[in-house]
Amino acid sequence: MEGSPDINTVLTNSLSPDGALRNAAEQQLIQAAEQNFSQYLLTLVQALANENAEGHIRAAAGIALKNAFSAREFARQQSLQAKWLNQTDQETKTRVKQLALETLSSTNAQAGQACAQVVAAIAAIELPRDQWPDLMASLVRNVSEGSPHQKQASLTTIGFICESQDQDLRNSLIAHSNAILTAVVQGARKEETNLEVRLAAITALGDSLEFVGNNFKHEGERNYIMQVVCEATQAEDSRIQQGAYGCLNRIMALYYENMRFYMEKALFGLTILGMKSDDEDVAKLAVEFWSTVCEEEIAIEDDNAQVESSEQMRPFYNFSRVATNEVVPVLLALLTKQDEDASDDEYNISRAAYQCLQLYAQSVGAAIVPPVIAFVEANLRHDDWHYRDAAVSAFGAIMDGPEEKTLEGIVKSGMGPLIAMMDDPSIHVRDSTAYALGRITETCADAIDPTQHLDALIRSLFNGLMNTPKMAASCCWALMNIAERFSGDGESSQNPLTPHFNQSVTNLLAVTGRMDCEASVRTAAYEVLNTFVRNAASESLQAVASLSTVTIERLEGTIPMQAQVVSIEDKIILEDMQTSLCTVLQAIIERLDKEIAPQGDRIMQCLLQILSSVNGKSSVPEGAFTTISSLANAMEEDFVKYMDAFSPFLYNALGNQEEPGLCSMAIGLVSDITRSMGERSQPWCDNFMNYLLNNLRSTALANQFKPAILQCFGDIAGAIGGHFETYLSVVAQVLQQAATVTAGAEGSYEMFDYVITLREGIMDAWGGIIGAMKSGNKTAVLEPYVQSIFEMLNVIANDANRSEALMRSAMGVIGDLADAYPNGQLVEAFRADWLTAMIKETRQNREFQPRTIETARWAREQVKRQIGGAQGMMSQT
């Protein structure tokens, strides 16, 4: 970097807390890299290797050098790697790698750590391309023969290499598994006296476990690895213990099928001992080991339930069930280790134990109940709040796992005491009780007796919501569960909620209307109100109608606030409020249906004002659009009176490819509006079609938009009938082109799903178009495209990659075609064996829903008429 400040000065400034100095230094480094990349690399690696320089300067050189090869953004990473591969001469590459490897032996820890990152960054480029074949051997030799500093830095390097998420590098590391394992196991042995070296080794071992699968297949190698890790759990240094338990977690997740011997001989005892450690980080990792065991056994049981033969079943050893009586009491004891000053998102030992207990319940089912209930009964009235809290938490934790019949009795007998705990003197106990009630109402609501428990339960939850913000989220969750579980069939005049509905609405309006209400509490309370409205029985509809007026008034009240917003935080709070009110209003509209019509003008005026005043990117338009969609569905063709005022907002959203979520919402809204208004939507269809076709051709929008657009074509056709002829040739061409998209034998799951969804869109579009041409007596203009429709149906019939929705749509199209040409014009196509087989297969599929089977039966009847009609005409002639 000739003519510029000394490299040490630049590197020092690159770490400066002074933003101006730091930015200037960063710009100098960027310019130097652009002017002469090779010289830039040599300058930095020499600064890194300079034993006379201060540690922070060497570290800065290492960071700059590492950043010359790697970046977080994929495109930037590719660009930097290409510079190393294509714009750096071999002599420079060799020198950089040589000095970097030599610097691993530096006695300066900062330089060694930075150098490890540099070597790992170059390895990520070269190992997948077989361009640094002796790297791993050099690192192994360093670990075997080097000084303690060199060992530590080399092991750290291996760890950095193994933790990379670059798939090409990860694939290449399998070939180096022996070298990796030799180095890390040697460094992790109890015979290694340098604790920093041993810690680096156990950390690297944890990062490398995924690549040593072949080694784990050999009993001798596996035994030695397990011995080293188990011994490390007993190291004096708690950091090494943590690393060892982390390794055991990873080993259990990767190599469960090999763990039976080690569980019996060592791991049961070691991990229970670890859970009791005074070092909380060690204890948490030991608890997480049993969480991993439970997760693996839950997954294995799920997998084994789906296999077709016993040969396909994965080994299952029931580790969690066997250890229930040893592990669960320790977890219950750890639940009492709460920290009353912990933040809600802080992960501590009691929360680790709670998560593990939840998983344990899912893994062992009814076996969890006796020890937990014994603990609950012993501690529910304990003088120490920690034990009361643990008892309540344990009760809630086991609600998902045992069969509901097993839980029904204990829930019935436990509801009274639990509801009483909502008045506990400790806020922590009250909060945990609310959460436990949320778990019960979610998983075991049938065990709650509406006549005995519901009144006290709802009262206690509202008391918590209205008076204790810390409890609000749990109380709201439980109230939403109650509303959903006790809604009845939706058509009855009353349900168990009816006696509580009016007071619940009053309470929720009071909470959400308070000036001092926290934004998160207000949002949660509006979600509860939304759920209560959706699940209201018909006797409560008068109260819902009254609520509509209050909701509209509140929404109107937010409009002047938009001009008063000063900070980003205020903007977020206001938008959350508007979105919540839109959601409640949507629920009211859907519940009242046509009865909302008298409020329609006021609702639309309010929503249009909000849409007019929203600035920049915002979530509010999506909420407004969803509410407008519900209003259109309720008002049907009468919605036409709002279209002149609303259509500009809809067009803008359709054309807003920078906000895909809003654009997607607008596409769905076009479908809703055209279905609702029918032929009266025709004046706006030219613009709708233009925007939709533009979006279909756009490279800015993801493929996932295309199926919805195709489906929208079908909805527009169904709405305007024969008038769709104007767009038929263009849309048919689009559908024929979409029909050529396939996933290919090597396609990804995402591609297979996309092709299915695309074909569903194609079928829905043709279904709407065929019906439109029939209703408009224009089936003749459809005839040029009939062959391509049958070709698409044939593709679907011959492709095993299909969904029930696709088959239902295909059956609809077959029936629609037969119905559109009733005089046998298509008889030869309908006689095809593949078509008959396709209909039969769909009709006889017991896994399909009744409506799919019914559609297939209807299609079969239409085809029979088609063939029968043709035969009748032939006999007449």
C-alpha cells in the first residue's frame, strides 16, 4: 500500500471506536485490495506473521485477510472466492498459506486465533477443489508434535473448518475424517495437560462429529471416541465438561443406533450426575442430552409407524422410558431453581428442565404421570414459591404426551386448585399457572366441565389479563383456547361461551381501550376478541353487531393519529392497533354476513381513508385488504358501489412487486371480489387481467405467485361468463406453457411441490373457463384448446407426484368438459383407458375427503352421459 499510511496504523484504525477513523481505514483497505489484490494479501499476511507486532494489530490483519476470502452474503462470498482462485498468482497463494500455517505456532493468542480463521477461510475454497491436499496432515502434525500454542491454534482451525455451512466443503471433509479424528481425539484425551488445548480439541470434536460417520461404524474407533468424551465430562475445567456434554448431545442425535452399549455402561450415570452439577452451564447441557434422547425417540417412533415392513424399522431402545424414574425426579428438582430476576427470554436451568419434561411426556406418555403428580401434590401448597411454581409448571408440562383418557381424571381434580393458584401471592406462580391453564385448554379441554369450571376459569384469566401485564400473554392464549374448544358446532343458538360472551367482550374492550395498556397486551387482547367473535353462537350476534360499531369507531379514531406519529416506535404501535382492529372487524363481518350491509359504507370509507394515509411499507394495507375481502363476500354484487373508489388501491397493490406480500394479497382479493360481484365486475377486468399477466411474466416475483394467478383467471372467467372470450387466447397460451413445467427426476422437494401447485392452478383456471364458455353459449371458441386440456390431464394421470386438491380439480375439469359438450363431440377422448382409470382411482381412494370422491363420481356420471349420448346419436342415424 505504497503512498498510504503505515499498515500498522491502518490496521489499528480499523479497530478504532472512532467511526470516522474506522471508516477511513476500511476504505483504505478496500482500495488497496482493488489496486493490487496479490500485494494486498501479502502485506496482510506479513503483518499477521510479524512476531514483533502487537497482538491487536496482528488480529486486525487476520480479520482483514479472512474477509478477503469470505463473506456472509452468498453472492459476495462467491465473488471473493473467485478472486482467490482466478486473480491471485500461485506464488502469492503459496506464500500466504505458508505464512498462515507458520503463524499457528505463534505464542500470541490473538494472532493464533485470527490465523485459524484465515486458514479455515482458504480451506473452504481449496479443500472442495483438492487444492490443499497436505493441510489436514499439517494440522495433525501440529497437534501431535507442536507447542501448546500451536496445538491449540491448529485444533481451533479444524473446528472453524468443520463448523462451516458450505455444503461443498462439508462434503469434502468426509474424505479427511481420519485426519480430523486423529487430531481432535489426541488433543481431547485426559492425558493432555494443557487445558486450553484440550478445550480447543473437544470443541473441534463437537464440530466434526457429522463427518466421522464411517469411523463410528467401527467398534474400536467408536469405543475410543466415547471413552475420550466420557472422560472429558469429568474434567476439572467446567468449560471442557460443557464441551463434552455438547459432544454427547450431538453423538446421540447423529448415532442413536450405536448408543445402547454406552448408555448402559456410562451415559445414564454420567448425565444424571451432570444434571446435578453446581455449574449451571454443565447442568443445562446434561439436561439437553435427555431432551435429545426424547426428540430422537419421538422421531423414531413416528418414522417406524409409517414403514411398510419390519426391515425398514429403525432401532429403538426406549432409553427415556427405562430412565424415567431416575431422570424425571432430577428434572422436577431442577424446576425449583428459578431465578426470580430472569427475563422472559432468558434460558436457565429451570427452563431447560421444563423443556426436557415436556419432551419426556411426549416420549414416554403415561409413564410420566405418577412421579409428576406425586411432586405436584407434595409441593402445590409449599411455603416457598419456588416449589409452588415448579409444581404448577410440572403439571402443565405433561399435558401433551399421555393419552387424554389418562389425563382426564387428574385435570378434573386439578382444575379447582389450579384456578385458585391464579390468586397466589407470587407473580411468578400466577404467571406459570396461567401458562399451565393454557396448556390444559389447548390439549385437554374436554376434561374441563363447563358447568363446574368455566365461570371461575374465565374470571380468573380475565383478572390476570386486566391486572398483571406479565401474565397477559398466557391468559390470552388460554382464553383463545377456551373460545375455540367450547364453540359448539357454529350453528347452534347457544354454546358454553354464551353466558360469558357479553362480559368477556366488555372486559376485552376495557383492556384494549386503556391508555396505559402495553402494546403487546393490547394486540393479544384483540386476538382474544377476534377469537370470541368467530366462535360466538347465534344468540350472541346482537352483541357482535353492537361490537361492530365500537370497532369501527376505534378504527376511525386511528386516522388522525397517523398525522401525529413522530417516532418509528409510535408508527409500529399505531399500525399494530390498526391491523388488530381490521382483524376484529373482519371476524365481525364474517359472523354477521349480510347483516353487516348497513355498516358497509362507513366501513369502506374508514378503510379507504386509512389506505390513503398510510406511508411507505406497512402491514396495514394487508389487514385492510383482508377486511375488504370479507365485506365483498358478505355484500356480494352490492359491493360494486365501492369499486370506483377502491380499485385504484387494488391496482397499485397488484402492480407493487416490491412488496410481494401485499401483491399476493391483492391477487387473492381480485378472486374474492370477482366471485362476489359476478358479471358486475366486468368493467374492471381489463385492468385486472393486464396486471395479472404482467405479474405472471415478471422476474421480480417468485414462482409461488403463478398458481394463484392462474386460479384467479378461473375465478374471473367464472364471474363474467362468456365475456371472458376476450382474454381466452392469451390465457390459453399461458396455461399451455405452464403445462410444460416439470420437476424432473432430480428435482428438489420444493420443485415437486411447486409443480403440483402450478397444475392445481392450471386445472382451476380451465374449470372456470370451461364453465364460463358453457354459460355464455360459446363452447365453440373453446374447441381449439380441448386437446391441450386432455394432454394436461394425461400428464397428471401418469405422474405419481400429485395431491388430493389436484385430483379434485382434475375431476372437476373432466366433468365440466363432458357437461359443456353433451352431444358426444369428445367421446373418443373420454373413452381413453387412462381417463377411466384416473376417475376410478380417485373415486376409490379412501384417504380422500368426501367432496373429492363426490366430484369424481360426478365426473364419472358426466362421462357416462357423454358416451351414452354419442351412442344414442349413432343408433338414431
